[in-house]
Amino acid sequence: MDELLDCLDSELSYFYRIFPKELFQEIAYQTTLYSMQTNPEKPVAVKEEDIISFVACVLYMSVVKLPSTRDYWSSSIGIAHVANIMPVNRFEKLKSIIPFADNNSADKDDKLFKIRPLINKMNEQLNSIPFEENLAVDEQIIPFKGRHLIKQYNPKKPHKWGFKVFVLSGVSGFSYNFEVYCGGSDNICFENEPDLGASSNVVMRLARILPDDTNHKLYVDNWFNSIGLNVYMFKRGIQMVGTARRNRVGNCPVLSDKEMKQRGRGAFTEHVAKVAKEFFF
């Protein structure tokens, strides 16, 4: 990771490492195509530079927030870093037509078909970064209060409404792989993979990009963890550490909370299982 970062001599080069210019070229092509499909009499010709400028405006707006979009071009409170990039009418036009996929050829059964090419390209770039030794799988919430069929509600989270994303990250905080939760349709296993249950399958899918027998350590919480997942990762040469729920430890004789409290602070119990690499489900 350090060697890779040394090659990135600016914030812009780091950005293009994750979002390469060919991605913006494809978005520009799809935007022009969509404009021709929806308004053939007045199509909008969009170039790669237009998309890069549009994204630059959006990123700046996400940091410096004003009440409305047009305020960034206002003569009284306008912000030159945005207003000087492109006219407001051009920005709003791009915002209304910019797509990431061709609607005529997309898989309409995919709930994220409109942004699937973007997700796939981002993961392709993230997967190409050298992996850290210590990794973790967890969920994140992208806050969102609008209407969408995959929006999730979790009263225990700081942001109760939003899109749920499962992420494989390193101790540095860098993310190497992710998937946006779309419901039961996500729970897909390859032919050579066991069905470990919806939560453990998330870890199995995200960890597909890790090479076998390279001494990686993978950390998960009790929502993802299971004995089956530990056995499967052991077969791949990936070590696992994580908390576990009582109903997921099989026949392992786990002491009750009452018994552990009676033993006093710092008490622990240990159980060991010997699993052969040729163990199959």
C-alpha cells in the first residue's frame, strides 16, 4: 500500500486511480446516447471533460453546502470554484440526463442496473490495489431519506435511513471491495461455494478477491460470523477472528453469561477444533 501511495503524487492522481478517465469517457458516451434517445431533435453532445467538470462541481457541493443548487451561481453568495467551471444551465442539463448504463440493453431485473457499470468499474479499480494483511468486513449506511425500493431502515444506526453497503476494508480504512444490499437477490453462491446463510455469504463473496494461502487475517462481527464460514476460510488459508452468537456455535459447550460472571472479571474459556483441509460441506 505504501509503495502504491508513493506513486500518487497528487490528490487528482489518487482520484483517477479509483475513477479512471476511461470511466468518464464511457459516461460521456452514455449521456450523449441517452440524450439522442430521449430528444433526437435536440441531442446534447457531451464530452469527457464535461463529465469531469460536472463531478468536480458535485464533489465541491458535497463539502460546501448551500440551500439550493442555483445558489452556487448566485451573484450574492455564489462560489467561484463552482460557478467558473460551467454555467448553471449546463450543470442542470447534465444532471437531468446523465446515465451510467444503456437502458435498452441493461438487465432490468437488477435493482441497480442504472449504476451497475459504475459499481463494477469502481470495484475493478479497488480490487487492483495490493491488499493489506489485516482486513475486516462490515456494513456501512449511505444516508438517504428519499424514496427508493432498496432503502433500508435501522433504528440502531446514527443514520437510520439509507442504502446499506457491505465493505471489505483494511486497517488503514481503505476499501477493497463492496456490494450494495438489494435484498434476497444478492444471496448468490458460485457452484464451488457452500451456502453458509445470507450473512456469512456476504463475507464469502467479498473475500473472493483475496488470494488463497497468503496469510490474510479477516475480522468480522457476530452478524457475519459462523462456524461454517471459519471452516471455509480455513480451507482457503485465510485466518478469521470474530465475535459469535450463541446460536451459531453448533455443539460447542459455551458457558452461560451467569457462569462467566461468577468467574470474575477477565475470565475466559477456550475450545479448540481440529479441521482437515479436505473437509467438505
